[in-house]
Amino acid sequence: MASSSHSKNNDQNMSGEGPLTSVEFVYDATFYFDDLPNNHKETQVEESLSPKWYPAAKAPVPFSEDIFWSVLGRWILEAPSVIPPIDKVEVLHDHDYSHNTDSTKQVPSKDISAPDAQDSRTQLLLESRIPFRIIRRRLLPKRINKDPIMEERLYFIRSIIMPSATTSHAIFAPKVNFSTEEGSNHDEIQAISKSLPFFYPKVRGFRYGYITDPEEAPEDRDDHNHQDQDYNYEQEEKDDVGINIDTTKGNKKTSKRLGWITLDLFMAGDEKAFSSKMELFKKLYKWGVNATKGFTKNRVQHDIMVPKELYLQTYARLKETHAQNWVQSWPERTDPRKFVFEDIAIASWLVALWSLERAKIREDREQEREQDQELVLTGDEGEERKQTFVDLGCGNGLLTHILNEEGHKGTGIDIVSRKVWTIYGAGTQLEAKTIIPNETVFANVDWIIGNHADELAPWIPIIAMRSKPLTNRYQFPKGAPDGKYKAYQDYICHIIETCGYDLQTEILRIPSTKNVALVGMTKKQKRKPQTQHSSTHANQTREGEIERKDQGYRDSKKEEDDGEDDYHDMVDDLVRRSGLFVARVSDKDKQELQRTRQAAKLLARELLQEHELDQELEHEQQQQQQQA
């Protein structure tokens, strides 16, 4: 039984009268999952039954065979973009035999990845055909502690079925440590289910195919009523295939069906039922259509300030430590699956960045020791300490909690406390108060963080500059690529640069569309410090050398102070032109104010009723006196 992904019929003229009209060319796959042998449990599967290929899906496509192979070639190297749970791919062997001068393109038997002629399973997998390309690769999952690393072989095959038509297949076969001679099919599928990660289909193999057939549809073409028609390909809801196409009637894009893509599964019937119909098949269609239309996805630049490997290692560790506990015990009304993982990701990036910062400090100190053997470090300079911070607008406080747990001393401040604050424990420093930015400084912290700072966001670089002008840092995640958020982000960048910081940006790997981090770690050098040198006297005394160093330091310090004064003047002028800061009233205060107003209204109503009663009584008494 076949099921189509679209209920509408692509043939708009079934009567045979007149020419066929053009219809929209959309993703219109037909699935055969109900006909797979694993769905017929009433028949006992024989232990000795050999696996074979079963059709699972097919769909007409408006792209060529070259596009098909191009997409598959990208999938080999860009597996994380295709299957998000995959971290990276290691290609162990990749040999293309298509350039072999031998017309048979025979694969050398000595090749370590070549199918052995004695391997009956491989011959069944390839249907005794000769692949023109063989790849062996290893898939490394992101959850390295939970999901197994797997290896698979890929075989590319192309067969000519008639002069004007070809059939191509890309076969994916997982490598499982199991001998078909030692066990039954049932034991084999059990081994496959246990050894493969959750994101990989639990089958002995699967393949994507392309049928070049521009004039006639496959043998079951009546299911689609496709008869060499021209199809109009239009943008579906929410840009379903990611192509910007004018959908007005006068500008429809016409695409002709150039072939079919297929999905087949290598099965013996003992597999479990599939919970999904393999979304990768639809993704193959989308990638192919996008390549045909010249569409390329705009990809942002990650990992500029923090290497990807360091971030992922830190994220995996913090996620293992905090995620499950807080997702299960989250007391707030907000969705923990969003906020918990987002704060863990931001904390991971900060912890990784700060570790790099400490490593740079160590390197600088080593260079100072090498240049001056008599250098003696005192206080905090002689030992490595972790960065301190304050998180303005900390919200639920989870980011502050994680950073405190990592050994970074700091405080989270918000206008009102949250329920979850009471669960963190004494080691997490949180404070509920209103910040007046023009009157606030934090002289004893290294970093000022504004993750959900709201109206305080533009003030954070100003507070940072006034708190510790020479060494303070500033970090502000959030932003967006377009629209009002982009304008707001540009405004924040202007303030950061006005405060004298060298602006650095990073696109964070967090589950949010507002994922831009604006960072000020160093101050701009308005003037290059000049160090005085003297060569008039060859035998200089130690006292004279020290005096010159002190003089050079004083000159450099004076120039830095002059530069700081310039930045302070510009910031003061910016603050004066910005007007008075009005602090936001917290939701709790709003509710309390609302309750107070309601109580005042009730009291006023009661007083009015009492006054009206008193007037009525007084009026009745006057009437009684008149009657008397």
C-alpha cells in the first residue's frame, strides 16, 4: 500500500480533453513503509532468510543526476549539517575508480575497502554490481559518553538501464561486529540495534537512488499521473525548500521533472517498525532543489574567540553536570528545555573564554620573568585566580549558579527574586535590587555580564568603564541579524566603542535566534606609549636604568590617563544627551501596586456608601422633625 505526502492530485485534467495544465512542482513523495516486511508480524520470519532491498519511498524531482551526486558528495563531509547529533566525520578511506581507464572499472581486490568476491552479504548489498567509488568513514556523536562511535561504508553505483535512462545508487552500510556464519538473522539485528547510535536507522543498509527518466515515469507512474508534464515550482509555506521565488501569477518559475529519487532499505523482515519515515529523504529533495536554484544558506562565523573543540568539551561537561537535574526539578513556569540548555551553553562559552584569558596571562607573566630575572610577583600576581563577575539582570540566576559552581566568584542581580533562587544554596550569590546605572560602579569585578539586562543593556559598557577604567571587561549576549534588533545591536556597539573598548563579536552556539555576543576585553590605544632610551653612556648604573624605566612608565601612564579622560568626557556627554534613566517596575511591584489600587478603590467605595447612608438618615430625620 502506497501513501503520498500530498493529498492533492497533480493531474488537473483527468478527462483527456485538451492539453494538460501546469501544476505546482512540490515535494510529493510516496511512501511504502506499510509494505515493508517488518510490518507483517503475522508471518514468521525464517532464520535463514537473506536480506534484500525493499522500496521505501520515491518522489519526482526537478534536478539532474549531477545535482544528486553533488548533494551526496556534500553529505559525506557535512554530516553534522545533515544529522545534528553528529559532531564530526572522519573519512578513513575514499577512492574514486570512475577515472579508471579499464572500461569495466574493476575495483582492485587488494583494496582494503573493496567488496570481497567471497563476501556473499556484500554481493547482496551491491546486487553484484561494481561500485565506482568506495568510502569508509567514522561518525563521531556529540554525546560521546552516551552514543557509540560508529563506522560505515558507502558505495556509489551507476547502471545504464536503457540508452536514455540510468539508475544510480548511494549505498550506506553500517559496520557491525557480527559474523553471519556464527549467528542467526535475529542475533544480527539485535547486534545492530545495540551497536548503532539512536540517530542511525536500525537496518542492515539503506540507499538513496536517482532514476534518470525524463520521458516516462517508473513502472508505477500511474500513481502520480506524470506524463512528461511541466511543473510550476513555487515557494511553500515558510519557504519550505529555502528558495526565494516570486509566487505572483505573472512570475511563476517552471521546472520540468528530470527524474526520480528513491529510498530503499536492506531488510530481512526481523527489524522493528520505524517510528518516522526518514526525514532525510525530504532533506535530500530540498538540498537538490536548492542547488538547482543556486541557493546557498548564509552561514555565520562561529568559534572566533573560543575554539570549537574547547567549547564542546566544556559544554558536554557542564551539560552532564547540570542539565538533567534542573530540567526535572525546574520550579518556574518557563520552559526548562529552553532556558536551562541556553544558560548552560552561555556558561560553557564564558568558562572556556576565561580559561583562555588566564592562559594568556600566564604566558605574559612568563615572558616578563624571562625579560627581567629580578621580577618578583606579589599578591594576586603571584598566583592564578579565576575571574570574578557580576551578572546584571540575572533572571532565574542559573548562569550565575553555574559560574559559581565553576569556582568564579560573582553575584547575580535582578530587580526581583525568583522561586528557583531558594534552591541553589548558599554558594550561589544572588541579590534582588534595582540598579541605578548612573550611580553604580563595581570596582572589584573583572567581568560585567548582561545576558537578560533589558533596559540596562546600553549602560553596561558605561558601568564597566567607570568601575575599573583600565582593566574592566564587558560582555553582552543577544542580538539578531535583521530589523529592530539589528539597529539596537548597532546602537550597543556604538556605546561600547565610545567607552574606549576594542569590540569583539561572537555568534554563540545557543538555542536562540538572538545569539550575538558583544565583548569588550581590551581598551583602545589612542597613543602608543613611548619608552625613553639613552645610548650616551655605555656603563650605566642600575639606579639610572630603574629611574628611566620609572620615567617611561609614568609617561605611558599619563598618556593612558589622558586617553581615559577623553573617553570619560565623551561618555558623560552621551549620558547627558540620553536623558534621565527610568528603572523598570518589576512584575511583583506591579502586582503589589495593582492590589493597593484595588484596595483603595474598595475603600473609597465603602466610604462613599457610608456617606450616602449618612445622608439618607439625616434626610429622614429632617422629614420626621418637619412632620412633628
